[in-house]
Amino acid sequence: MVEVVGVRFKAAGKIYYFSPGELELSASDKAIVETARGVEFGEIVIPPRRVEDEELVLPLKQVIRKATAEDERILEANRSKEKDAFQICLHKIADHGLPMKLIDVEYTFDGNKIIFSFTAEGRVDFRELVKDLAAVFRTRIELRQIGVRDEAKMLGGVGSCGRVLCCASFLGDFEPVSIRMAKDQKLSLNPTKISGICGRLMCCLKYENDCYGCCADREPAPAFPNQDAYFSAEGEGDEVRPALAKPERVPHGAGFGTRTRANDKHGEKYNDKREDKRIDRQEDKRGDKQTDRHELKQEAKKTVPAGVQVSAPRSPHRKGEKAKGKSERV
């Protein structure tokens, strides 16, 4: 077990572990630490705690001291120098005609190095540019090519959700995101909907992916119960109450199309009325046909001589047939 403190150098930047030594440090304290690129000004975000050796990259760098007011003034002076260096570098890039986009400029705390971050489609030969910048600033120059995700983190912005970019607000490091995560979460595979402003898959696809993996490992939910059992009666003692009304099929013609009859007072009464009306209409039509046929037969008997059998003409109510005159059969 080793005692360490966590130090962050940028907002939403990666957290690095350092050895506190004999210093008494707490969260939100400013400190001067020794890094691989020189002396840096950082903020304590993780108070002293003991960590397993396997979680660390040994040997640990040392926290030199707590930051003072003078250190903060030096930091502000470096911030103003970075703005001037940014404009100078832009002019040098334009003079050399290099296909690169300058993103950020950073001074180390001790001023021994200036780091220029840029993006480009491919490899760029910037050797002449480094010579010109070194002649201007009289210090070590480092040009670092970064990706589009790092560009979005440095520049910041607002995502499609309406909030500040996760990478620019709280994500300390990028985690791999794959299209498989979108498929597991049943999301649309439209690139415009699952991509961030950097053009890559959104980092938030990773947030809930583990939950979907856990749910997939669980047993499937029980199927819908049997319909007959679902509509069976339930109750205690002498009181029996139907669980749910089982739909009935009503013949076509009772309403507009096929209807269902629910076992409740209003629905039962309403559908029975419609059924009765339908039956009454059918009986009326049938009675009208029989009456017309009888009258035509009686009228034919009056005009035909005796000994001739008369059959009534077909009813005009039948579809596709017209009423005929008298027909005789000898």
C-alpha cells in the first residue's frame, strides 16, 4: 500500500497520482508537482489515501510544495502568453502553407517548453515551422497532432442533448465506444443520431451499456398467461367475479364492421339493441317478399281459365332480376 494524492492539471483532465511526501494536503489545494515534461501547477482533486501497488505506475513523482500567490500570478502570465503564441503560430502556418489546423497552445509552468496542438488529415512536415517558432520564442517547441475527440475536448461545445459536452465538462479520459453498444440498446443506427459533434460515436453510449449486458444475462420474463385462465372467474366463498370480460364476436352488420361485446351493463344493452334491430330488418324484408308473391299469385288466378296451373312471378326484390308478367304452365 502506497499513500498518494490525485492531481489534475486541466478542467476535466486526466487525474495523475503523486506522492504527497511529508506535506499535509487536502482536496482543492493547489500544488506544484514534478512531471515528465517539467514542473507543473495542478489542483488536488483526490485527498491523501492508500492505494495498492498494482494500481500505480512506479516510481511516483513527488509533490514539491503547495502553490503560493506568486505561483498563481505566474500561471496567469503564462495564460496571456499562450494567446500571443497562438496568433504568432497561425501566421507562421499560413506563411509555410501547411494543411493543419491549430487548436491549442500551452506553456509549461516553468516556461521551458511550449506545446502546440493541431489537427490534420494526414502527416504534416512541420520541421521548418518548428525552426521558425524556436527562433521567435527562444525555448523548446513541441508540435503535437491530436484527434477529433481531443479537439472537441479542448474547444468545448454543446451536444445534441443541449448540455455541455461530457468530454469538456467531467470526462477525464476517453473510453472505447463501438457500434455494438448502440445495437444492444436498440438505438437507431443513423450516424447523425448516434454521433457527437466530433463525428465519432457519442461517449454517452458507454454509460448504460453495462446495464443492458446485465439485463441480457437474466432469465427471460414469463410469457403472457393462458387466455382461458386469464378470463376465468376468481373470488372467495360464494362470491364469484369475472377477472376480465372475454370479448365476443358479433356478426357483421351489427355496426360498422366487426364489434366486440363486453360483459358490462352499458355495452351489453347497447349491442343487444343493435342486434335486435338487425334481426327486425331482416324479418321485415322476408315478410315483404312473401306478401308480394302471394298477392301476385292471387291476381293471376283471376285472369287465367280454369284447369291451368299458375305460378307467381319472381319477386322484384331479388337482386339482378326484374319483375315478370304472368307465366302460364299447361
